[in-house]
Amino acid sequence: MHVTNKTEHDPVCDLDFPNAYMRWAIMAVEEIAGKHGTAIILREAGLERLIDNLPPANMEFEGLKYSDYSALNQALLNFFGRPAKTFARRIGRLSARYSIEHESVLFGFATTALKLMPVNMRLKVALNNMAQGFRKLAARVGQTLDLRVYELPDKFLYVSYTCPVCNGRLADEPMCYVFVGTIQEGAAWLTDGKKFRVVETHCRATGDPACVFELYKTPVQE
Ligand SMILES: [Zn+2]
């Protein structure tokens, strides 16, 4: 997979991106790629100002844009080459773990009531809480995110018309592996470590109007 820039401007690029999500993404990249690799990736993404200078762990908006986050994703997918998908999913899982540790209240994950629900209900409520959490955050700076959650008999769909991972990018196949990892980690956390199949079936980077992530209801047997 090779990721390039779209020639026409993507308005999603201009949305504001909170400090902490960038911090956790870079920390996750560092765990996988090491300090040196991370510096190369950040430079490639045009984010050299963040080398050894991570944004603080807060939900403030201080100049980072969605396009910075997608530039980071573009750079890391291009950096890793063939195993990029696996690494990107792992980076997504690690970022999600930092996020769950710090922001569980925002996303309603911490509620003990959630863990008392049947598994499918937990997944459904958590996906909706996550979308709602992102929307609330963006609303603080007057921005609207188009995120939708649907339920089918065998799976849930998380549909993002304002995807932070791939805005402004072009790819020959769906590229939002970090978000696949994020959903997998969230689902595992909610179900005491169960593993769920998550597939990105549509991607804005391949010309679709939205990125679509399918989360299957039945855990993978191991
Ligand atoms: Zn995407």
C-alpha cells in the first residue's frame, strides 16, 4: 500500500484535533518504531516540531488539525512497508489503551453498569458513547462530526464521514488500520479480553463518502 495526498482540498483536514490523541498516537508509534524511527516518521509527516516535544495529555485544541493526524498515519504506513497494516493496528490498540486509561469518563467506559450488560449491548453502548464523546469534544470548538452507528443482525457498523485517519489522503485500499485497532482494543477491554473481527470495508481515501468499520458480534474463537 502506498498513501499519497489528494490533489483537491478535503474540508475534513481543517477540523481541530485534541492534544492528547496526538500524544498517545506518537507514544504508540514510539513503542513500535523506537525513538529514531519515530523521528523519521514525524519528519516525513511534516511534524518535526513534535519530535521530543509531545503535545500535553489534555483535550485542549491548540493548533493541531485532523490533517496532522492523517499525515502521521500516511507517514507510518509508508515507513513500515509490507507489515504496515499489522503495525498500524497495534499502534491503534496501544493508543486506545492510553485513551481508555485517561479518558474513560468522557466515553462512559468507566460505568460499572456497562460491564453488567450482555456483551452485544456493551459493544453497542460503547460505540455510541465513543461517537458521542468525539462529537461533544468537537462541539466545544463549534465543529460538527458526522459519525453514525448502525446495528445489523451479525455486526455493528461505525460510519465516519469525518474520519481523522485518512482525511486528505489517497490510497489503493482502505488505510484506517489504526482505527480498526482502536475498536478492537475497546471491544477487548469491555469484554475482559475477547477478540472481535473488525474490518474496514469502505474508506474515504479510496473514494468512498465515509469510512465504514464493521465490528462482528461473535468473538473470534482462539
Ligand atoms: Zn478513514
